[in-house]
Amino acid sequence: MFPYPSGRIHIGHVRNYTLGDVLARFMRAKGYNVLHPMGWDAFGLPAENAAIERKVAPKAWTYDNIAAMKKQLRSIGLSLDWSREFATCDPAYYKHQQKLFLDFLRAGLAEREQRKINWDPVDMTVLANEQVIDGRGWRSGALVEQREMKQWVFKITKYAQELLDALDTLDRWPEKVRLMQRNWIGRSEGMLLRFALDPATTPSGESELKIFTTRHDTLFGAKFMAIAPDHPLAQAAAKKKSKACGIRHRGEASRHRAGNHRHPGEARLRHRHQGASPLRSGVEAAGLCRQFRADGIWHRRNLRLPRARPARSRFRQ
């Protein structure tokens, strides 16, 4: 069991822990050695914010709550192994987390990047996509803000294919759960197209625009390229109000495989072909255009910026 020490247990705790206790007792009765410990998910900003709100020290607030909940849980008579009790706010516990992070860092699997994040202005913390519900923080209910901040990230996409292959060996998992995992890993395969820019006409001397597409076979049917409002090219054009930006197709395309965890400001190639819908809304980027050569003919197309839309949460398992 691994609850957050909020102060008092409620009927939801009683229900879940009783179910787990029944299973633990049943397996012991069948002769199995059962590991049934108790831990407290007690580290983080929610505990600190609650302590600040009550004008007490976070340490005192957290350990007082643990003591109160422990007394309540023991009164129920659960067969928990209290000798293995731990709390994530104990230095004896989180020193192992720190060591693990340093191991990742030394192995080159952790690095700092500028990322767009979900910021909760009340809890003053970063939220995962799953913690944003209808544009609001799941705990505070505050409207979530989009901010760019430097973040520590793990290179989990390096193992995307290995994780996908391993899913096929989990034959006892329900197929719908494995499908959710595949979608969460989100590996896609396509081409990284590089469109050359004329530095003399670009807002900040950009020399190329990279676009990832999974439908490179329909390249000659492309009507326009769409760049996000926070794409560096769009931001530079907005600042300088560029009137002309010539882009020509370099004719280079490199094989590219990557996850679909797209970075902020990415560029995408949109196609219109039979059965597909055109971009529903967008604005012409003032003066931004691109050209590509097809069958010896130069074709001129516009770059479009999608209209700003309210932030929506993306749910992952």
C-alpha cells in the first residue's frame, strides 16, 4: 500500500486496503510467503503547499499525518508488515532515487532541454498531461498555463522499439491495455524532409525548414506546410513582419524514425488527397511561402499558421 498522507483515511482507503488484505491472507493460507508492506507517498509540492496554507513546517505536517493515518489503519486490523514501513520524504529512501538519477546522468540517459510544460499557478508545479483535466489542474482546479522551461528529461524514446517488441511477449495482458501502451510509446516511421530557405529573405537568416511526415508518398500532392505558432520561424516572422520568404525544395530527404512525442514548434507537412480533409482553420503567414520542384516545374505554396486554440489535455495510460 502506498497512500499520500493527506491527514485522515476515508472509505476509499478502507475499501482498497481491505481488498488487498483479503488477497494477502488468502495467499498466506495457501502456503505462500507474502510481502505486504506499507509506504507513504509523502514527498512533493502538494505537501509543502498544504503546510504553507496552514502555516506549519512541511516536515511536521507530513509526519503528523502519517502518525494519524497509521493509527487509523492499525485499528482496522490489516495484516500489513509495519516493520517494512517507509516514507518517500525520508533521506534514507530518497538517497537511492538521487543515486539512480546520477546513474542515468552518467550513462547519458538524462539531459536538460527547453520544453513546453503544463504549469499549475496555484500548486506552483509542473503537471503531466494526465494531470490536466479540461484545461485545469487535477488537484487545484486552476487553469493550466503553457510555459517554456528547462526540464530534465529521460531518453525513453531510445528504447521505443525495444518496448514495443516486448509488448508482444505479454500474452496475458488484455489486448486493449497493450494497445494503450503502444499508443503511449507512439513510435512512428516516416521521412524528415528538408526544405532549403534563402537566408537573404528569411526573418533571421534561417537556411532550411525541417518537416517530418509519415506520408512522403503523397509529397507531390502537398498544398502547404503548417508551422506551429511557437515555431522559431513563425516567431521571427511575427517580430520582423517579413514580407517575403522564398523557400525551395532541396531535394534531400533522410530516412527518419522517431516517436510521435512532438516537440514544441515543430513543422508538419499537410496533404490533401482523396478521402482526406483539408486543414480546418489557419491563417496565412504574412509573406512566408515556399517552393518545391516537381517534374521540372517550380510550384509556389503558402506556409500557414494554425489558429490558437484552448489547451486540451491529452490522456495517456
